[in-house]
Amino acid sequence: LEAVRKSGVNSRFYQASSSEMFGAAKSPQNEETPFCPRSPYAAAKVYAYWITRNYREAYDIYACNGMLFNHESPRRGETFVTRKITRAVASIKAGKQHHLYLGNLEAKRDWGYAPEYVEAMWLMMQQKKADNYVIGTGETHSVREFLEEAFSYADMDYKEYVRIDERYFRPTEVDLLLSDPSKAKKNLGWIPKVKFHELVRIMIDADFELMGLDCPGEGKKIVEDRFGDWHRWDGQVISMGK
């Protein structure tokens, strides 16, 4: 941004911020909600937000802030809780894993489908005026609900396989994240198509295929019916270390 300011080049910039910036703030969280970060990562995102906004307002640089709530897909790294769950379901079904170890099951998040959030990013950059936008589904669900959806979709009971490990509890837990994406709906015409239970099915189907299993198929059909063949999961992450 500093180089662009000095050069006078008319470029457009996008800075993606995490919903973690809101942390312990009152929900639902929108563009006017005061930030209350609860981790070093979240604090760094708050800095990125403000430096982007500062340059936009001071030097008339076209720079957008997208405050994205949790966006998931089969390409999500397997150490993140959603993918950790769907990978475990497939692995248990294949007989390669016996238990899944997690922390706080009551933490609630606003989970959406990542490719739709990329569409929202693109829409922000097409507007005449750069601005800040909260992107989310406007729904919140707990980790426990994600487990219930994922295991039941595979005809299993999560209680038989999930074990609680205190190592996965955060010292400063964010209990609830819930977006208010009304500004994005009004200004960008953006409305998410994939609901929570559908997102789970998409991710389960992908991990079943990755494990060499026949997938139930509902998630795959959702992708094919609503997005065609360009929302592919061929390159989903197998390991964060590879």
C-alpha cells in the first residue's frame, strides 16, 4: 500500500480479515461492531483491517476489507476442526481410525461454503467505492452440531467415537461468532446458497472419495446442481505438512 501511495498507481486491493477479530464482541457482528480479539492471530487481523482502512481514507486508495466468517470446503486443512471431523468420519468408516479427539464442543461458529465467499470478495472489488463488508451466513452452530450432522450423515453416532482432550481447549475461547451480512446482501446482492447441513454433506462426500469409499452422494449433488463442475474438490488438502 505504501508503494502504491507513492507511485500514484490506481490499483485495487483486497484484505481478508477473520471473524476472529470480533472475538468476545456482542453478536450478531456487523461492520460497526467493535473488535474484541482473543488471540494474537485475531489481534494481527485487527491491525491489517485498520491499516487498510487508514490508507483508503488517507490516500484514496481502492482497498476493501472483507471480514469473513468461517468459510469451509474440502480444501480446508485437516487440522481445522471442520475438516478434522469430516476426515475422521471417513477414516473411521474405512477402519483406519477409532477415535476423534476434540476440545470444546459448545463453541459456536458461523460456517459457510468457501467458494461462495470468494464470489463475495470478487463482488466487493467490482463496486465503484471501496468499503468494508462482513461475509457470513447469519446462522451459528456448535461444534457438537457439526459432529451430529457429519456422523449421522454417515449413519454413525458421534458419541461412540469422539473423545474430549483438554489440550484442545483454548485459554481465551471465543464462545460465539454470528454474522450480520445484511450490508453485503444490500450492496453486493450476495446471498449464500449453501446451508450448514449441506456444507457438512459436501465435505463428507469429498473425504469419503479421498479415502476411496463410496460417498452418500447428497453433497456431490448439491455442488453439481448449484455450481456446475467448476467447484471441484480434486485438490483437497491431504496433510498440512505436504
